[in-house]
Amino acid sequence: MRLTDSKIKAIRRKPERFILWEDGGTGLGIRVSPAGRKTFIWMYRFNGKPRMMTLGVYPRIGLATARLKAAQAREKLHQGQDPGEELLQTKARNRTAITIEGLATEFIELWSKPRKKSWKEDERILKKDIISEWGRRKAKDIKRRDIILLLDEIVERGAPIQANRALAVIRKMFNFGVERGILEATPCVSIRAPAKENRKDRVLNETEIKGFWRGLANANMTDTIKLALKFQLITAQRKGEAATAEWADFDLKGGWWTIPGEKSKNGLPHRVPLSALAKEILGEVKRESGGSPWLFPSNRTARHITRPAIDHALRKNIKKFKFPVFTPHDLRRSAASHLASLGTSRLVVKKILNHAEPDVTATYDRHGYDREKRMALEAWGRKLKAIIRGKKGKEIQLKN
């Protein structure tokens, strides 16, 4: 009997398992269980001993596929290989192959945590967008098409920039897997970011700053986040540094905020002078934070607010400000730009922003620029106060 689809469909189960072999010495057969499950098998001899290997369950694989698998196995047999043993080894490797969840965990622990202060954002993206979709799948089985479809889903839910961030983390994770010998190759080759990002040159003008400051009063976000946004604009510091600030880092009498090296982007301690306006806001922050050790405590946990929480709150309220879209980081850039407009030198602006200086001169320049930074931030505080009140004049100019 030669097996055909119609003959396979017509096979009826029996109380005991049985096998129907195809005539002609092909070695192809179909095994039928008492429950009616039909499985393609192939019989062969290796080193004089009879062996049998499973090709797949019908109709999950069709007859044509079964014949192709048998032909491939026969070719390996001609090359002196035992195709059944190789199949068993492949199945064993598949059972022990790392899942996406396992790869993500190893990536966070061994790569992201030791290298990035923002590792929690990597972890958040992986949990929300990747593990939730692929967690139990084997990392080696993820294809380029899988990644593209996942990114499409994120874009379709209205988060194109988040899709870019997800791709960046996925790419790093798979590269990590290749470097560690977990994977043979990355499926991220030639995948482009799905969304075009705006150039990072957004600076709020005086009208927009006034609208932002006053618009916060009607924004649907916590007072803690409103104050964190104001504090970032006043001090020109990074969003994450403001969000994680602790009262222990402040000398309110001397007028200094010292950002510890473990919280600063370049790993170095950074002294930020507190202007009169900064102190005013800190008074409000103190009343709002109560007895918390954090300036901006979370209303959900016992810790501080997070960077994503600030982003989300502003993004949710962005239309209420009635001018072009901006981000928390644009507040820092805006402060830097207005500092420069007051006559602050680029070097002092860099010192205020705590930008890394790779040149040799910076290695020997141990001057703290505390006086210059204080003068500049005081001038910015006066200008910002005038902008908020809708006034302009000499009071906002940098004094020597």
C-alpha cells in the first residue's frame, strides 16, 4: 500500500496501537494510537541495527512534509550519521534552550544593571512589551518577522516612540545573547526604528515657559510631579536626578544640592547652587513631601517617583498647554538655552549641566566653578520669575 491523504484519513483506530507501513521499502509508516492519534514514522538501519524515528503528527504535518523529512534523514544516513540520534539531541537542546524571559533576566542582571543607571527602564520595557508577548518562547526561535510585528503592535496602540525604545532594548538583549554564546545570531539585523524621532533641539520660549508654569495649575497630575517639573526647570538638572533627590543631599542653609556620584550620569558628584527661586519651590516641596526622605515621594510606593511617571503625566496633559509638544528633558535644554542668553559662558553652562568633559584640559582643571554657577542660576531664577509674572527688565540680567 502506498500512503495517500485519503487513505490516512480513512484509517480507523483500534483498541491497541498499530503501525501501517508503506510498500516499496520506503521505510515510511504511520502509527495510530488507541485514541486515534496518527504519527508519521520512518524505519531505518544504522550500524546493522534497526532504528525508528518520529517525523511528526498528522495532520499537523502533511504527507508531503513527512516524505521530505524522511528523504532528509535518508541523506544523513548515507553520510554516516544517525538521523534519529541527531533528532533526539536537537529535542534535548530545545528543552534546555533559554526562553525570552530567561534571556531578559540574564541581560538585566549581567549587562544592564552594571552599566546603566536607567536599567529599571530597560526592565520595565522588557516586562511590558516583550516578556508579556514572548516570555515562554525560546529565544533562538524569535525571527525578524516576530520583532517587526511586535513593533507594529506598539505603534498601533499609539506609542511610536515607545516602539523605538523597545527595539533598542531588544537589539541590546539579543546582542548580549550572542556575546554570551546563548545564541548563534541576532534576529535584529536590518530592522529600522519604526518611528521618526524629533530632533532634540526643542527649547521653550518665554511665552511657552509662562504657559507651562501657569498651565500646571490645571494639569491632571499629582502636586508632587508638578513640583518636580518646576524644580527641573529652575535647576536645569536631569529628570532622573530630580526624581531621586533626597533631603539628605541638600544644604538648605548654605544653598547647595549635592548630587551623589551614584545618581549622576557621569558618575561624579555634582554641586548645584540653589537660587532664591529654587529655595521657594523647595519650601513647597517640603510641605508636600511631609516626613519622607525623598523630595518627590511616590504615592504608590515607599520610594520616590519614577522617570516614566513624570513622562506619562506630562504626556497625558500635553494638550492642555496649547503649544507644541515638549518633554521633561526639553525643560532642562530650555533652561540651558536661556542661561546662555543671559551671557553665561558655554563652559559654565556645561558645569551647571554636569556634562562630561573628555578633553585633557578638563583632567587638570579642578576648579569647581561654584561662584560662576551660583551667579548664573541666580540670574536664571530672576529671569524665570519675571517670565512667570509677565515682566521683563534689568532684574533678569546676569550680574557680575
